[in-house]
Amino acid sequence: MPFTPQIIYLDSVPSTNTEAARRAQAGAPEGVTVVANEQTAGRGRLDRHWVSPPNAGLYASIVFRPALKLELWTLIPLMAAVSVREALIDSCDLDTDIKWPNDIITGERKLCGILAETIDTKIGRAAILGIGINLTSAAFPAPLRDVATSVEEATGKTPNRESLLNSLLSAVESRYEELHSGDGGAKIIAKWTANSSYANGKKVLVTSEEMSFEGLTRGLERDGALRVETDNGETIIVRAGDVARLRSSVRD
Ligand code: BTN
């Protein structure tokens, strides 16, 4: 069945991801998209909190029922990052970068985060894709000003949430279809790589629960994991954790 977006607008929910998962458990079809004005318990990657005050961000979660080999499911959040990037160009005329695995950044400050979760439902496994875009700088607390930004700050214009959501769903529809096509995984990896300054040759600090190390990025594995070459020439495949840019010189 083709991906058909069906938007459900709510005022305030703990988390649109939790609400979309609840609806998927109850049989919601692929394409159901829960959007809220506010989240009172928004969730981020690595068990972090996602601050979501009223009308300051686009908080949306999409239900997918992918007809994909399981090894391609890890590419869903990367496909989403590529889609958000396209939607920001289309709706807000804003060019952004993608930081591994799926943060959307501009000027090295984060504008959007993506949280993908898989759940088992009575009619099969589903993926819930949560997207949080800072529309105005009221979306994040003042102490995060050095590391976060918003569409309004980046463009000097107040974005239209509905227009951005429509662009986003239309980009998701195209990229999701592409992921299902022949060689779909390779096509999404290629698009991600072409649009991320983090894909190759970026000096980064990798931090995860198990380790912390520095190295140069060397592209993505077929499942979206990041290859990082350390100073001693060893290549480490990173599947979880955070990546931060390191300056290689004072001019960087
Ligand atoms: C990250 O840590 O970067 C991911 C943040 C994801 C936030 C979005 S907002 C809509 C959806 N609902 C949630 O509770 N989280 C995601």
C-alpha cells in the first residue's frame, strides 16, 4: 500500500511518539501522523528530554509499516534527515547540514532532532518516526543558545508550521518510496552522504556509553553506521552515541 499521510492535530500530549505508538498498537495504518502544539514529556535520543513548549516547534510522529528487509530499517532515520533537509529548502528556503546520525544543523547549531523507534503491533512490526523542528528560539532553553537554533533565527522569518509539515510529508513520501525501490538503501546513503559535511574527512569526537575517541570520518556502512578512522589508522564502526566536530586548526 502506498504511503498516504493522514494528519491528526492535538493540542497537548506527553509525547507525539508515545501517542503515535499507542495508535499503531490499536491498528493505525502507515502514514498516520500525530502533530501536537506542545509536548509535556517530549523524548530525545539516548533517553534525553526534548523540551517542547507550546507553538515553538513542529512536533510530529509518523507511523510506518515498512515492507523492507530488517537490515534496511536502520536507514529510516537517515531517510528522515534527508527529507527534513529537503523540506526546509522547499518551505523555508533554508539550506542545512546533517550531523550523524540524523541531526539537522546550521552553523553547527541544532535545528531539528529525529527519534525513530520500532514496536510490535498485532498487525506486524511498525516504526514510529518522531521529528522535532525548532521553529522559534522559544523552543529551547536559553542555556542551549550556543548549541541550538531555530528556523526563525536562521532565516529571519517566522516559519509557517503547516506549510513546513506539508513539505516534510511530501519529501518523506518520496524518500520512503525510494528506500523501497531497487538499491533503495544505497540511494538513501548516497543522498545522506552528499548532503552531510560529516560523511567524510571530518575530525570528530565520538562519545558513547562504552567509549570516547577522536578520528576522521570515512563514510557510512550499508546500515548507516559511521566509519571513523583513529589516529593510529584503526577504523571503528560507530552505531550508537554522539559525534561532535573537532576543529583541526584555529581557522576551522
Ligand atoms: C534527538 O534527541 O535529537 C531527537 C529528538 C526528537 C524529538 C521529537 S519531537 C516529536 C517526537 N516526539 C517525541 O517525544 N520526540 C520526537
